[in-house]
Amino acid sequence: MARPSRDLAAAEHFYVAGLGLEVIWRTTERVPGEHDLLMVGPPGAAWHFELTHDPERPIEPTPTPDDLFVVYLGAPVDPSLVDRLVAHGGTKTPAHNPYWDKYGVTVADPDGYFLVLCSRDWTV
């Protein structure tokens, strides 16, 4: 999954220092005509999350109430994790879909996209 960000440093602060993901790769220098990129994910996982920023032609993030990044924890949401996300630029918010309030906590990231910490387990 990839989406635009206004500020990759703020996004990194939220997703790495707040959520606990690791930086997998990031742009280290500005290349004219190319997007800056931040890739984050859990250690050893087979997936990652990409955030992009083009300072020459910025795209304003336009999240909708149902643009969700859901993390299935398989355990109750630790209130200290929510506090850490808020301390790192997030905003705790009620979910548009009441299902997510029943089974988790929703936090808006610095760009206004929603991260859902779900207490349910995801099994296929």
C-alpha cells in the first residue's frame, strides 16, 4: 500500500516511534523529478507500507472515513500504545464504522489517514 504524505518526517515519527514499525528504506537524497519515499513495516514481515512525497508537485492527502490501515493485534489494545501514537502526532478519533470502535481504537495519523488497532485476530 502506498499513499501521499505532506511530511515524511512526521509520518516516520508516527509509524516508527509511535507504532513501532521499522524503516525498511527511505530516500536519502533529493532527486529532481522523483518522489521522496519512506517504506516502513514490522520486523521480518512480508509486507511494507509506503509513504511518498513529491516536493515539486505535492499531492494533498485526501483520506476518506473508510481509508483504513488496520493492524490486527489478537489482544486488547494497550492504552499506552494509543498514548504513544498520540504523543507522536496522532489523534484518537471515533471510527466511521462502529465495528472498529467495538473491536479496537482508531487513531488519525499526521496526514489524517486512519490507523485502526484491532483487538481481533486475523486468521485465514
